[in-house]
Amino acid sequence: MARSALLNVMVQAVKKAGRGLARDFGEVENLQVSLKGPGDFVSAADRRADKVLIETLSRARPGYGFLTEESGEIPGSDTTHRWIVDPLDGTTNYLHGIPIFSVSLALERDGQIVAGVIYNPILDELYVAERGAGAYLNDRRLRVSARRDLSNSVIAGGLGKLSTDARVRFVRENTFAITEAAGLRVNGSAASDLAWVASGRLDGYWQHGLSPWDMAAGLIIVAEAGGLVSDAQGRQAMMQTGSVVAGGAPIHRKILDAIRKAGAVVAD
């Protein structure tokens, strides 16, 4: 695919951050046996990736603001543009040496996500999308799965925050996936799950308790791959509510219906 100048900037940034994460990932297994464990090491790797992204993007687009998991809100002189950054989505996987994690980067213009990039440096999988231009994995055009029935669909969910209420809600909601779907996956990386919905590996995905940086890039990638994305009440308020449901139209609707029946969605 021929990438725009904007996507080239984004790809350069995530690949640079990804190289550092891949290098550090190679050390995690060695640290698993240490008394202290690799937690501090992984936190440092996360911060280094955040720094690389901020510096690289700031050079390419001076004045754009940032919202990042590590650094929070960084206002820019250009108030119409904001980078939304998760330097390491899937930290727990990374911590345990599981190669399902991503660098996630989106650009917001006047409150609307206009481009997204998700990169797994271990699998060397680069997902990109720009509004109106389609979604791609390593230059291959993406389309969401066309499956219509849960009985032959694989659905992913997320446990969310480590709290009793969140886990109870997950168990209550995922009954439909256990009893009706071909399979349920809990992969531990919202960005990766959304990218996999876009590629058709997953037929649907839902999760609560997300932050904007967890989902921003994935939302546009799924949408540009022909999928539907909404919050858990079927509205376009994902970034505000922190919930997301994604998939092809039939499966998206069935997930929404199932979690509504579970009685776990509380009106704002």
C-alpha cells in the first residue's frame, strides 16, 4: 500500500519504540527466576518506549499534544491535534514473556480519531488505518470476519481491572461465549484484540474499564476493516465510557444483546 506522510510518521515512531521493546523482551525470560522479578525492568522498558514515541512524534509534528498511559496529558500549541499513545499494551503478557503485546498509536483531530497504528514487534505485525483509506496488516488489505453465528465464532473478552466487581461482571457476561460460541479467548491486550478483529482472526471482542490509549488506534482499524465498534450500550461513546464491543455486524449485535441480557450494563 502507498502510505500517506502521516502514516509514515506514525509507522516510523512505533517501529522505533518496538525495536527497544523487542530487545528488552529478550531479557525478560532471564529475569523470571530472579528474587526481585522483572517488574521493575518492564516498567523501565515501558517508560523508554513512551519517551521514544514522544520524542519521535514531536520532531515530526511540532506542537501536537499527547495523551499517553505513562506521561498523561501533554498539551500542545496545536489544539486541534493530539497523539493518543500506549507504548506497551499488554504489560502483564510482556512481564511473563508472552509475545502478545503491542505499541498502540492514534491521532485525534478535533476530537475524532483519524489514523491508527498497532505494532507487535515480536510477531512483526503492523496494522495501520487512516480514515476513509481502509485498514492493512503488513500491506495486506483487511476485512473483518463474515461469520454470522456464534456457534462457529471465536470471541475475545477482557478481565479488566483487578477488582471483584469487574471479575464478577466478566464471568456473568461471558456465559454466552462459553455456552454458545466456538471459543472464548482472553488475550490480555486490548489493542491486539481489536487488531485481530480487524484481521478476522477474532470474530468479536468486548471489554469494560478501558482507557482511551487502550482502544483509540484499534477502533479506527476495526472500522476501516468494515467492522462495527460501539460502547457496551451500542453508542459511539467508547472513549468516554471505557467499554467497547467490536466485530462484524451480526456478531457485534449478538455480543451487545448478550451482555445486555446479563444485566451488567448500567446506564450512565
